[in-house]
Amino acid sequence: MLYHAYELSHAAVAPWRQAADYQKRLYQSPYNPLTYTWAGRSIVAACDLFESLTRRYAKPEWNLHKTLINGYPVSVTPEVVWRKPFCELMYFRRNAEELNLARSSMRADPRVLLVAPLSGHYATLLRRTVEAFLPDHEVFVTCWEDAREVPAADGLFDLNDYIDYVIEMIQVVGPQAHVVGICQPGPPVLAAIALMSEQDDPALPATMTYMGSPIDPRESPTVPNKLALERSYGWFKDNVIYSVPWPNKGFMRRVYPGFLQLGGFISMNRERHFLAHKEYFEHLVQGDCDSVHKHREFYDEYLAVLDLTEEFYLQTIRDVFQEFKLPRGEFFHHGQRVRPQAITKVALMTVEGEKDDISGIGQTQAAHGLCSGLADEMKVDYIQPGVGHYGVFSGTRFRTEIQPRMRQFMRSYCDPGLELAYQRSAKLFNAN
């Protein structure tokens, strides 16, 4: 019933939002003498704040239309190259002619698959991550679907299905690529590559990088980790799972609603969010357009959330955060035990943030101990000083300190000849 109450409350506030919009337009009119007064600007700011707090935020656009290479603009076109009901694989295709003009010589760029989190936000949360990789890489991103928009007839989607999806997408991107698991995907991506290694899959990637991932949540447990242990599996099933209401496409699908997850995110930093909106109101009154734009850009992304399927969410809670099956060697995928020690050919890098309050120090590093089959010289660990969870994959320090290290790591395991051969075959495939 909570989901239905949420939908009804959203509908009930709609007339008030329209009234606030009318009031805002009235006091923004150049023909209204109050428009230029402090009182008029305050009314406009209050209406804007009310609208921003009560509206539903749609899936954001990527808005990545070009990248700069050696100072030259190169057009970028996002295109879907693989699709299943719960995910699309997005490829950011750079214009080949402009790319050749921007460089004095032909060069094969490494292919990078960014596995986005399926934990409440859309893949566009990685916009700046993609932007940082575009000049020197062929970039692919997993775009997970909102379970609310997937018809119940399309079946279930659990953690094992997630692993199957990851394996298929790695195979689509091609052999000797570079896979990056950001936050939540760490355990399933590690499981996927371990299973591929057991089968000696020809599409094995050259490297795997895990960033702020809960590989072993027993290390430096944070507030979310402790919450998962304080509540029983049954409590989560009884208290946070609801049926998608009509008229959504996923009507009757059982989900963990995105608005509940968002409420958890906000409750962890209530004072910071309250202060941010207070300052937003003040900047609107002052006419500080730059600060207003930055606030809107952040919260348009942060407040856009998606639902998770019941089976995926509950299995993740149990297997990853309560029973720690992967680090204990007890995780099974379709009856097969997952053995990270089987990975012997895929180089490993882990990245953590010093101030990460979601995945504490050591949780991602645990991958090094699990991948005991890898030689020590094929392992790299890096802790970024002064950043929290989101700073691990976005922001100034990611762009200037973390991403350059990742780029160097990937290129040290890159076969240019293989990249050129793959690109030629891909062009031939696209031509046909």
C-alpha cells in the first residue's frame, strides 16, 4: 500500500505544483512591478523550491555530444548495441573522421566497459566518468532499466541473471577489453569474470577494476553495512518490497521502490541536503545563476531513481551483505561454485576513497586476497585521499588523480594489434 500512497500523494500535489508554477510566472513577468523587488524574487524562489521538492524526476539524458582530443572537438553519438529486458549496453561512438583529424597518426584505443551500479540511480550518474574516458577509450556503459517500466510478463531478474547479463555484455564488447565495476557491481562482476576464467572464455577481458565496491562488507563496516546486519532477511522482505501500481508498465511486479532507497540516501546526510536547499533558495533570491545551475544539475541526477526487482534486491542483501558468500567461497551461480582464484589472466586494480561512508576501506581491497591465482605484479591497489564514495568515480580528483592511474594501468595490459584487428572486424560487421 505504501507505493500506492506514494503515487496518490504525488497526484494530489499536482494541482499545487501547477498553482506554484502560475505564481512563479506571475512574479517573473517583466510587466509586474514586484518582479524587481526582494519580495517578488522571494516568492519566485519559494515556488521554484516547492516545485523541485515535489516533482518526480525523469531519467536524465546523457548530454555527451562531443569530446576534446588534442584540442579538437570530436562528435559523440550514444547508441544501443545490445539489449535485454532489464538492461541496455550503450556505446559512445566517436566520429571516425573527426577522430582521425584530431590525431597525427592512427591509434587503437582500449575498449572499456563501465558496469554501472544497480542500486537506485540511473547509469547517467556516471556521466563524468564516461566523459573522462572518452578522449582515449572506446567506452561502453551498462544502462539498467527501471523495474517499474518492465512488464511482469518479461519474467524475474535476480543476482544470477545480473551475472549472466554481465558475461554477455563482456562478450559483446570483445576480448581483451577493460571492465570497470563501480560500487554495487563489484561482487557480480568478479563472479562473472571468475566463471569466464573457469571456462577459458575467449572473450576474457585484459583487466578488471573495482571502485568503492562491497567485495567483502565485513571490512570497515559502514552505516549501510550495519543496517543490513541489524535487520533480518525476513524484515527486508516484509517492509521494503511492494507491488508496482497501475498504470505503470511493470504493474504488479514486486520491487524495492527507488523512492525508499532515495529516502535512505538522504537520511544519511539530512543536514547537508537541508543546507543545500536553503542555499539554493538564497541563490535564487540573489540571482546567482551559476550556483543555481550547479544545484539543479546535481539534484536532477541525484533525485532521479529507479526501482529494483524484489528477487535481485533480496538476494543481494542476503548473499552480499548478510552471508558474505563470495569472500567465504560459498557463492554459487546456477549450481556452480564461484572461484575467484580461477582468475589467472585478468589483471586487477582496486580503487577506494579515504572518506567513503558506503564502502569502507578494505571492502574493495578484499578482491586481491580472493584472486589468489593472480601474480602479485598483476595487482594494483590505490586509495584516493580526501574523497568519499562519489568522489571515487566522479569529480576533480577522479579526473586528475584516479582516472590517469586507471588509464596507465589499462594501457600496460593493452595489445594495440589486437585492438586494431577488433576495430576492423567491428567496422566490417557494422557495414554488413
